[in-house]
Amino acid sequence: QVHLVESGGGLVQPGGSLRLNCLQSGRTRATKTMGWFRRAPGKEPEFVACIAWSGSSTYYADSVKGRFAISRDNAQNTLFLQMIDLKPEDTAVYYCAAAIYSGTYDATSTYDYWGPGTQVTVSS
């Protein structure tokens, strides 16, 4: 069993920055790919970014490339999402997810564990 808890969300003005954190507990050594998804009101979950266990491979949605950076610290069992130049369209609940098995990296079905989410609101 893997437990995930996000933190770092909040209200920020357009152009601002925010860093999201995801703390893992439980059988963290079983975790392979980890990712961030987001869900805006009335919309389906959207892939944001993911990272391999080693941290050597990362993938980003086109909408966040150049603005968001995903990283992980396996020793501390923590996943990060550094967000800069935030835009109103980034407003959503952001979810941390962990995959035990291989699969399509941008599909929600690939991921076995999910955190409860943290709200990010970009508004003036």
C-alpha cells in the first residue's frame, strides 16, 4: 500500500510561482513512475507531468512545457512540481499519482495510487 499526500497549493496571481509537494508513505520502493494530474471544474482529469523512478526521464503536457518542472527525491519519498509563470487556465485541483506497473504515462488508468489533491487557484 502506498499513501500520497499533496501540499503547497494556494492562491497566486497570474505570473506567479508555486511549488507542489507530494509525500509518499508505505511501500514507496514499489513506486515506479510518478505523475501529476489536474482537474478543473467540469472537466476530465488532465495529465500534467510525470517522472521515472530514476528521475532521468520526464514528460510534460504541451500546455505546461517550459513553465513546470517535475522532480523527485527518493531518499525523502517526495515528489515535486515547480510551477512558474502561472496562468488562470492552470487553476485546478492537482493530484499526485504513483504507478507500480508500466503503462501509458499520461493515462489515469496507469496509476495505482492517488493523493486527495491540492487546490491551485491563479487569479488576480
